[in-house]
Amino acid sequence: MEQKTMTKIEVLKAALKEGFVKFSYFKTDGTLRIAIGTKNMPFIEEIKAMPNNNDKRDANPNLCTYYDLTKSAWRCFRKDLFYEIIYEEMSPNEACVNAIAIAMNDTECDIEKVMQMSFAIIGTKATQDIVSYVCSHIGENDVVDGCMETIYGTTHERVIGRKSDEPTPTAATEPIVTPTHTPTTQMSTKKREELIEELVVLRRRESEILSILLLS
């Protein structure tokens, strides 16, 4: 019996159920969206983010739903607008580094929610280390790999690229313009300074609490 070859979207759906995946798809306005997502139920249950039973999106055969780590919410996209898997089988540390790096460069993301989610996954100290590194290297092309190498001594190895002979999907409403760089909004200098100041306050408060505990 001939074995059926999985389509790209089927590979993505299977990878999402297994763990964390970095992937991209086109939004209906033609812009490319980079996402860090999962549909791994043990993780979803751990952070208390179970989907709403009244949400019918998952039942729509034309949509792919997933939990978005950069939005801290369930999201979906049209299957025909899926572009590529960038990394799959990501560790929790890799997922949080990527989510924080994306959120820091995207004004539409709530960085506080992303940090809270990261606290729940890998802990406060690890999250603070990531935020500190990313804040100091905003704008660098390899900020994620640099962070992974500096903090965890490793870099990404599971790269899944789109085959060159596969056609680029097209949006139904507007023509697609494939960007030459990650399509995120650069963080303003003021926002970056505010985040760094907030991080300093958090670290100072952590030190004060630790001192009280040690002296008590």
C-alpha cells in the first residue's frame, strides 16, 4: 500500500501537537507573520490556556488554530496562506527566547503577558536573563542565536526550510509582497529604555527580597 506524503500544513499541525514551533504565514493583508506556537495539551493545561469550547475556528477545515506564545492567546490563519516551518521541536528555553525577541520588536505584542507566560514555563531568573540580553541586542539579526549561545551554550539545529520548488501562497484580497526581513515593527528607543528601567527595578526588588530572606 502506497504511503501518503504529508502536506506542509499537515507537518505543521503534527509538530504543533508535539511541542513548540516557529513558523510563518501570510495574513490576509499580505504581510508575513512570524509566530511561535503550540497545540501541546500538557503545556496548554499547565498555563491554564485551554481553548474556549464555544470557539468554532478549530472545526473550520480551512483554518489552522494554535496557541500563540507572542500573543499569549489562541490564534488562527487560513491554511492556504501557510508559508514555512522555521524551527520545530523547540525546547521551552528556545520557545521563550524566540517569543520574547519577537514581542520586543512588535508593538502589537504585550511584552508583560509574554514575560508572565515565560515565568510560568522556565522561571523568573531565566526569563530575566533573556530579557536583559534581548534588550541589550535589539536590532541584531542573530539576537535569538546569540541569546541561546550566551545563556544556554547552544544554538538552533532543527531548521526546516521551504523547498524552492514549492509555490508561494497568495492572499485572496491583496497581492503578497514577500518581505526581505522579519516583518516586525522596530521598538522605539523610548520603549526600550522603559523596559530596561523596569527590568532594573525588578532586579533591585528581587535583591531586596533575597536579602530580607537571608537575614531573617
